[in-house]
Amino acid sequence: MAKIAIVYFSGYGHTKKQAEAVLAGAAGVSGASAGVVAINAEGLIAEEDWAALAAADAIIFGSPTYMGGPAWQFKRFADASSKPWFSQLWKDKIAGGFTNSATMNGDKASTIQYFMTFAMQHSMIWLGTGLMPSNSKAATRNDINYVGGFSGALAVSPSDSSPDEGPLPGDLETAKLFGARIAGYAVKTRG
């Protein structure tokens, strides 16, 4: 079985909902098992979570985009990953990322770029969404990849929405397809 780990921070619950969609997509792939590692409010994960990341074939990173980048809690986790970095424990693992913010753009690309650089520091292999954008006149807000992410899965949750209201179904389906793509690739490369 290819093991997929989704490590994320969620400040208000919207990114958690996106992480759950990524998980559903990854877990639905034959030959893959998937689990989540939630970064806590102090930016920490448990020791057994570090072991799960070391054992994973793919690691998918997630954080809301705050002020043009990932939440500080994710950055603290990333900084704490220097021990696996030093030993190159994540080398050649598949990597991907997802983010959510309150506006359509919200500088989400900066967060995805941060994840890509972080993955490259760990000598990982980055995989994008593989999804065409919904950018025709007939497109609706709930279409797959309406926000148009190629490098990572993007979602929008208005600042006054609860996690029950956002991300919208199209963004969650995009996250699910993204999780399935990474898991499928992990299964293929593991075999």
C-alpha cells in the first residue's frame, strides 16, 4: 500500500474541511492508504506524526493563506522539519499542496510557492493538480478548478463564512481530485 500523509494547519476550520476532501480523494484510490496530521495552534505535531511522515510515500501540505503566505503555525512545523531534512528522510517522496483564503486571489500562489520551495529543500518530487481550469463563459463558481490552480489545489472561503458554508462544493471536489491524483501517482511509482 502506498501511504499518503496530509499535514495541515487550519485556523478556523475551512482548511480542515479542504484537508478532509484531499483525504477522501486519496483514500479512495485502490492500493493507497491515507491519513491526516493536524498541526496544532502552537505549530506542533506529535512524535508519532513525525514517524508517519517518515513512513509516507507522499506528503501533501496544507495551510490557509494569511497575509500572503502560510500561517505561522505551518512555518513553525516547516522549521521543525530540519531534523528529517538533515537526514533527507523525505527525499524522493511525492509532494503537493493546497491552500484556502477569503478572496479569489488572496495571494494563494505565494503559499503554494512556499510549499514547493519547502518540498525542494527536502528533495521531494512536486505534483500539481493536473486539472484544467473552468474558465469559459459557461463556467459556474461550483465547477472543478474554478479558482484555476495548476501548482496546487486552491479554495475560497469568504471571511464571514463558517466551515459549513465554505469552501464551496466545487473547491472541495477539486481538492478530492487532487488527493486522488497524488495517491494514484504514489501507487504507480511504488509498484
